Amino acid sequence: MSVNVDAGRASQAPIPPPRSRPRRSSGLGFLSWLDLKAAPYLLVSPYFLLFLVFGIFPLGFTLWYSLFKYDLTGTEEWTGLGNYTALLSDGAFWNAVVNTIGMFLIATVPQILLALLLANALNKRIRGRLLVRMGVLLPLVTSVVAVAVVFTQLYGRDWGLINWILELFGADPIDWKAQRIPSWIAISTMIDWRWTGYNSIIFLAGMQTIPKDLYEAASIDGASRRRQFWQITVPMLRPTMIFVVLNSTIGGLTLFAEPTTFFGGNVHGGTNSQFQTVSMFIVEQGFREFDYGYASGAAWLLFLMILVGSLVNFLLIRRIGGNK
């Protein structure tokens, strides 16, 4: 009986309140918030600051001055869209546009195809594979001036190696700098020699992410290596190909170094501007004619041309792999 009474008293004993956790100080809470929330933005902020200074600001600056007639003396005269209407009726500007698109097509299409085939070859088991992969990047690190000197000698009118080879087959020598299409071809070979290896390494990186099981299954089904390349490798490389094509589009439409050095550093693009690009036209108007407003308008038209070209190429590449 006493045991039951003691048990009842024990059950009626008051329960002590739970101990509260010690509160963190406001300083520790702020440091925790700074570490979890603010630190990621602080780490990526340098890129956005640089992009703001060297990307967004120049775009806005050139857009503003494209609405003025602005020269070296600082004279500003509001023209509105006058520079754009003058450019659209300027034969020299359209000549530069035709030259740019022509050299872009001649250089970029073979470049991407050669880079794709070269990457496929580098993806196989060969001796000295690492050295070969490093070797294809050597043209990229070569000085543009040195490349121009070599190719100027190769395409020389009187003593050039290319004309000597043509003469062996009975063809007449070509003045590569004086004619439009030959000058396009000569400059395009310079571009392809420099950038094919770079694009092939990018394609190679994309190829190494393709699962080997796909190739093994295709081999079991009797697919040849050529069929595996066109039906497995190329469709699986679609994201990489989009990057390469967009990058080549931007580089091809802003072409400046190769044609300028091909003519000895003159931005006029030949005696008749037969290979003057839009970038060369912009530099000529801004720093030879000192018409900064006109050059700014041409720069914005080039920017719009790059956007249209990139969009067209993006839509074309998206069709690879069955996407409509």
C-alpha cells in the first residue's frame, strides 16, 4: 500500500521546464548569413563588374555616339538615325559587308568540317597521342604577324609557292592581293590554319564525353565506323557544335587581324577595298576619317549582323539530332 502511495506522489511531481538553447549573438548570425548568402555573389561579382565596364558600357557609349556627328575636335551634332541611314546607302559599307560574309563562309565551313574530322582522328588510339594533341594548338599560339609574313610569301605574285605549284599544272599565276575572290581564299587559309586545331580540341573534349556503350552496341549491330561517326558522334556533339559554330560566327564576322596584316597593316583592305571587312571599315572611319559617330553606327550594325548570324546558325545546328 505504501508503494502505491509513493508511486502516486511521484507521478504528481512537477515536471521541470525544458532548457532553452543559448541564443547566438547577432554577430555570429550576420557572419553565417554572409557566408551562406552573400559570399557566392561576392565571388562572382568581379566577372560582372568587368563585363559591366568592358562590355555593357562600350555598347551604351557607342549607341549614344552613333546618334551624333562626333569628330576628333569634340564637336557634337545631333543627327538621330542619320548615321544609320547614311550607312545603309553607303556603297563602301556594303562592300565591307559582302567581303566579311564571303570570307566568313569560305573560312568557317571548311574549318568546322576539318576540325571535326581531325578531332575524330585524335580520339583514336595512336602513338604519341598527347604530343599530336598539343601540336595542333601550335598555330594558335603563333603570332598573327608571323603568320601573315609566311602566308604573304606563299601567296606572292611573282615568287610565291602557290603560284609555282599552279604553274606546274599549266595555270597562270594569280595576283592574290589584287583580286577579290583570290584574296578571300588566301585570307581564309590563314584563318583555317590558325583556328582549326583549336576547334578540333573542343570537339575532342565533347567526343570524350560520349558513352562508349553506344559504340559497342552499334558495333554489335554491325554498324561501320563511318556510320557510327555520322549517326552517333555527330548528333551527340550537338551542344559542342553549337558552341563552336557560334564562336566561329562571332570571330568570322569580326575579322580584322588577318586581312589587315595581309596588306601590310593597312585597314583599307587592298587597292579597291576588295577584302576590307566591317571591322576594318569601322577602324578606318573612326581612326582615319575621325568620324566617331559614323564608326559607332557601323559598329552597332555589325553587332546586329552578328546577332542575326548567330541566331540563324543556332537554328540550323539545332536540327542535328532530330530537334525541329
